[in-house]
Amino acid sequence: MTKLKEASVLFLIQVLSYTIWCINFRAVADAHYHTAAMSDFMIASINFFVIRKIAHGQDHIHQWFGYAAGSVVGSYLGIWLSANFLGS
């Protein structure tokens, strides 16, 4: 797998993961039980596969960058989505 592809995969996984985390935080704060439970399941599933992928890979700066940058973008996206679609 090329460095760009590895970084991109980790970036997209983290965007999805952090988006779900932000939605989960709002769901818990607003007592939306079903949304919280569904997002908890998704978070656990994604984390399982990320841990497996990282454990079988080597440590490289491009993987770290994709992982970290995806987290930041995912937080922005998750806050926006949860604010606009879950509401308080």
C-alpha cells in the first residue's frame, strides 16, 4: 500500500470515528438513548478495526498524520452535524 493510500485510509477512518464521537456526546447530553447506543456500537466497531490495522502495521509519520488530521476534521464535522441535525 502506498504511503498516500495508508494516510488517506487512516484519515477517512478517523473522520468517521470522530464525527460519530461528537454525535455520541450530544446524544448522551440530550438523553437520546437510541442514538447514543447506536453510536456507541459504531465507535467500538471502528476502534476494533483501527487497533487491528495499526497493530499489524509499522509506525510511520504518514500514518500518524492521516490519523491525527482525520481526528481534527472529524471533530469539526461531528460538531456541525450534531448541532444541525440532533439539536438541543
